[in-house]
Amino acid sequence: MKVLDLFCCCGGAAKGLHDAGFESVGIDIRNNHEYPYQFIQSDVFELPLNYFQEFDLIWASPPCQQFSVSSRRWINVGYDFDGDMIQATRKLLLKTGKPFIIENVIGSPLRKDLILCGQMFALRVVRHRIFEINGFRVPQLKHLKHKKPLNFNHSYYVNLTGHGGQSYSFKMEDWQNAIGISHIHKKEHLTQAVPPAYSKYIGENFLKSADMVLK
């Protein structure tokens, strides 16, 4: 199975999809990341429509800065982020006719087909994410109570934002272990990464649905 990883950044999602059994091809307009699989530098919206037909599944993680909690205070004072790429991404993916996942932060205008948290996978990050899923279904996992303290310097969790915020550790190795990624060696890239456990869970459920169709 082949998956097209749009706005791939450093390949957190791709790592989980690879672990689930997919061959990943990443697309990003920038080539300054540590993507671990085949990479093509391109504007997602300039890809020919027939190119998407080479893939069984499409994953998209469009930029989310305008929807993050930390950016709201800037929006409130009139700061204008680049346009809402979620709407444009959804429109593009619907044209392909392929099954797809769009991932983004809490507060983004996605249909909430699935919400995942690091606690569901015993990770030492919280990192809530919304997933709009088209073409198959993924069971919602129970949202477990977060371990405490959540907002203090000795928290159980690593806060993978900015310079680490209020975390139990600021060491790179601890950040990597917390999110389940070893191929990324820059903290600014880890702050943007999708935990591979999330995409592995979704990818495995896609493969199950594909098997059922074949049977």
C-alpha cells in the first residue's frame, strides 16, 4: 500500500504509517526537514490531479498556526496568518476520489471523526489532534484522564512547544522518547510532529477496512 503524505514536514505521521505497513512519499514546499522516506519538494496545490491516483491513501497535515491556542492572542489583535489551507486541502482531496485523512490541532475547522491524545498510547506527550477521515472509519479510543501535575516543571509530560515549556525534561533524547520519534534531531521539528502512534493506529484501521472490502 502506498500513502501520499502532504505537508509532510519531518515525517512523524509517515513513521507511523510505515510501521503500519505503508510505503510513504512525502510532499512539502520546504526541504529543511529530516524526512526519513522518499521526499519530493513541491507545492501541494501544484501537483497534477492524476498523480494522486498512484496512491491508496492520502494523509494531509496542512499548516495549523492560525488555529493553535498560542496564536489566538495574536489573531485577537489583528494579526493575519496565511489563508485557511484546510478548506483548500479538503477541496483538493475530494477531487482525487481517494480515501484521505486531514490532521490538525484542536480548534481547527475539521469534522471531528477522531480525536487522539498521547495518553491513549502511553506517550509522555498530550498533543491532542483532530482527524477528518474520508472513505473509511476509525474507532474512537477512550480519552483517558491525564496524569498530574500537567502544568508544573516536574510534570509527567514533555511539553513539545517552543523551548519545551513546563516539562519534566528538556533533553533531546527525552523529547524523542516522549513522542516516539528517533529520526528527528531538531527540537523545532519535534514541536510540529504528529506522534507516529496516531498515524499507525489510523493506518492499521485503513488496512483492516481494505481487507474487508477485498474479502
